[in-house]
Amino acid sequence: MSDRGRILVVAATAREVDAPDGWRTLLCGVGPVEAAARTAAAISADRPGAILHVGIAGARGVAGLQPPSLVIGEGSCYCDLGVPAERAPRTVTPSPILVAAARRVLPTAALRVIGTSARVGGTSGCDPACDVEAMEGFAVLRAAQLAGIPALEVRAISNSIEERDRSRWRFDDAFAAVVAATPRLVAEFAQCVR
């Protein structure tokens, strides 16, 4: 298996990941439940050396992240879970090695905590506060954490969370941005997990 073949690229939908160039892909489905179940099953079937989770996301207007800005997840927070941390974790910290690799490849990308919620706007009032909102990141990173596999989430901003008119969301630009970044990220990750 090539070094790139040791990287599993996880995305919710086919539009968020292009045809693989020597790496494996998993379409995990939309939302945290599907993402956790499918990622855990993929890890169990064929353990990767690292996981790169890619996709699109919304950002709070005050964050100043305009579409199609790229964001490297410096942490992931499950905002739907309202129980004490000793009962179930709500945050996951990504692999520092992969964060550093992503920053080398994407030096202008923002570094932010990315909130995970099963509903649009579900990260409002999340603690810790999240400037970026997506639907699968915590689930993918938690499955990787439980398996002892380094993982990282990278998102392209498609919209302001506060913008309710979806015709104003820039899906195509965000899809293009994350798809363009993925091959460079995979190549750099492959150097880290030899």
C-alpha cells in the first residue's frame, strides 16, 4: 500500500471529495450518527494510518470567515450533547502533527474550533463557543480517537450561519475549495504517518 493509501478521507457527500488519487475515501453520510457509525465500521474493516475529514461548513458572521475560506479544526465540539463531560465527552482535540501538516499546506487557512450539530444553527450557545458549524466532525474525530488514529477536520465555508436564504449560500465555491485542498493535504499527511 502506498503512503497515500494509508490515509482515509472522510466526507459526508460525494461533492465534498473528488476521485481519489491513491488514497481511500469514505462517504459517511450527513449528521453525527451516520458519521460515527460509518467511520467506526471503516476503521474496523481496514485500519488507516490517519483520517482527514473534509467538507463544507457555515460560519458566524462575526468570525469574518467569508466563503470559500478554508478552516483547519483546532478542536471539535459536540454541541447537541447536554450532559456533564464525565458522562460523555463533548470535545475532541485533533492530532497536533496533522494540524501542523495542514498549516504547512494551507498557511492562509483559519484555525478554529468547529462545532458539530445535527441541525443548522444548532451550535448557538455551544460551550466552548464555535465560530464554525458542521454536522459530522466530532463524530469522525471521536471514532478515530477511540481507535487511536490521528485525525483532522478541514472545512470550506459556504455560508454565514445567520443567513437563512439558502440561495445566497455559496455551495459550489465551497465544494471546489475543499476538493482542491484535499490532494495537497493527503500528500502532506502521508509524509507524517509513514
